[in-house]
Amino acid sequence: MLVSAKEMLNKARDGKYAVGQFNINNLEWTKSILTVAEELKSPVILGVSEGAGKYMTGFKTIVGMVNGMLEEMKITVPVALHLDHGTFEGAQKCLRAGFSSIMFDGSHYPIAENIEKTKILVNACDVFGVSIEAEVGSIGGEEDGVVGMGECADPKECKSIADLGVTMLAAGIGNIHGKYPANWPGLSFETLEAVKKEVGDMPLVLHGGTGIPADMIKKAISLGVAKINVNTECQLSFAEATRKYIEEGKDQQGKGFDPRKLLAPGAEAIKATVKEKMELFGSVGKA
Ligand code: 13P
């Protein structure tokens, strides 16, 4: 059964580790992530962007697929199904479809509007027993066509949003979605410390988990980060393994590639990436 992310994140914050959010795009990715989480006895969050939701024909399809897998694969670790960077409307759709966690990304609105919309969704999530992530200070890079500038959040604004009763807060600390440029100055721990001071016990979320050096990840966790999002790294490992498989030309019988065999190396590559991240984040054995 899907669970809200609240308990797993509070435990992670107290235990000084982070739960990984791994974004899903299809059945193979989902199966790989759940397989590793169960093997390593780690809690896990499956992230779904609105773009990935459309690709998979809609949020209800995803809820059906994930719930089916939890049962058929006999998954015992806590799993949350979470909307990633949701719009106000998208968040409401996910609540109705059966997601167990949502993110409302109001970081591009003026703070008063971000507060107003987040508040409405906090109330709705309370009714559904669903966890909610809010964002202050947009994350850099491009995601689903939306380009953020990698801001550092205003700690006072973070407090205003945290006080609405959200479950977790994503505060921009110079992090970027996708690969980090060579001249990236690194995470702003100064901002992270200032945010933590304002929001107290609130579990913090670090987006853009691909390519952040291990020492920075560990320091961020020590300063209150309890959830780390990873997407690009899975995409890269999946694409590279698939490309290699096609180039090697294996399994190409007269009728072409067997789709199940074609996608298998990519699915294995995702497993390796997820395992590496769970070990780095310290969530292994914490289910
Ligand atoms: P990356 O694509 O950089 O791993 O970031 C993922 C993310 O933050 C999703 O919200």
C-alpha cells in the first residue's frame, strides 16, 4: 500500500539520512526502483513530473501500475508516490487519482500567491492524508520546459511557507536540475543553515541530486536535508546502457529486437544508480 512521505521523512531527519526520490517514466524504471528498495530495505519515493504523467497516459494509470506492482512484487518497504513540481491543478488531479504525496511548486509566483495556493493544498492534503512538499526559491536548470535560475531561497519566506503546515520544504540553495556546469560554485550551505534556523524541524528537500559531490550531499544531510531528488542520473545511465546494447547488435533476430531484452540493460543500469544513491544517502536498512 502506498504511504504518505511524512513518517519516512521525519524518521530520516531524526536519523540523519535522506530518502531518495527517483523519478519514473515507465514500467521498467518503476520496477527497477522498487526492486532495489526492497532488496536494500530502504524507504523510497517515486517521483512523477507532470510531463511523465502525460506520457504514461495520466495519473490514474500510474497509480494503478504502482499499486499493482506493490502487490505483485510483494513490496514491504514504505513507498510514496509523489507528484514532482506540480502545478496547482496538477496537484489536485493527483489527489483525486490516489497519489500519496504531492509537491506544489509555487516558487515562480510572488510569495503572497505561493502562500495562498500552498495553504489551499495543505488543507486538501490533510483531508486525503497525503504529504505535501512546497518550494521557495526556484531550482536552476530545465525541467519539462520550465527553466529556473537556481536562486537561493529567502529564509523568512521559507518560514512563512513552513508555518502553513507543509510536510517538507524544498528551498533553493544554488542547486540545479540536470548536469552541473563546470563553473558551478556549489551548494550554498550558508543559505541552508539560515533556512534551517527559521523552519526548525521541517524536513528539507534537495532537488537536482545528479552530480552533487558526495561530501556536499553528506553535509546537506547533516544540516537537515531528509529527501534528495534524482532524475537525470537515471536517464543518463538508462540511455547509455540502451545505446550500447543496440550498437552491439545483440538479440537482433530477423524480426528485430525483443523489446523486453532491449530494455533490460537500461533497467539494470537504473538499479545500479539507485543502489549507489541509497547507499550515499544512508537510507539502506532503514525501512
Ligand atoms: P536531477 O535531474 O538533477 O537529478 O534532479 C531531479 C529533481 O530534482 C527532480 O525534482
